[in-house]
Amino acid sequence: MPARLKNAKRKLVGTKRAYRALKEDQVSVCYVARDAEPRVTEPLRRQCTEKGLEIVYVDSMKQLGRYCGIDVGAAVAAILK
């Protein structure tokens, strides 16, 4: 799972950016940190479910940030089509 995210050529990090790309049908897979606040991630999860997209859950925001190659935590990341 982390290898797919690490090796993705087109990815983005952040809830707002992921939600915007999701609305424009540019996302193939969403990654969501389990310890992120539900009020932040729930709209994105709902949208992914409606569109039938795969949601991959990661244990922590810190771990997701590391998988994305950044030094801070991330609530959401996405691989683009």
C-alpha cells in the first residue's frame, strides 16, 4: 500500500486539494488517516463512496505524511488518474 502511494507519479496531499480533484473526477484512490478528525475527512469519504472509489485507511496522519514524502502529518492524500 505505501509503495503504491510513494511511487505514484501524480498524487496530491491535503483534504481541500483532494476534495477539489475528486469533484473533477481526477482521483483514482484516496488515502485517509484513521486519526484525522471525522469532520475533516467525512465529506471526502462520502464523496468517494458515492463515486465508487477505493479508500485506503492509514493508521496515523504522521505515517501518511511520511508515505507522501513530507515532514508533517496529512489527513488525506490521493493518487490522480
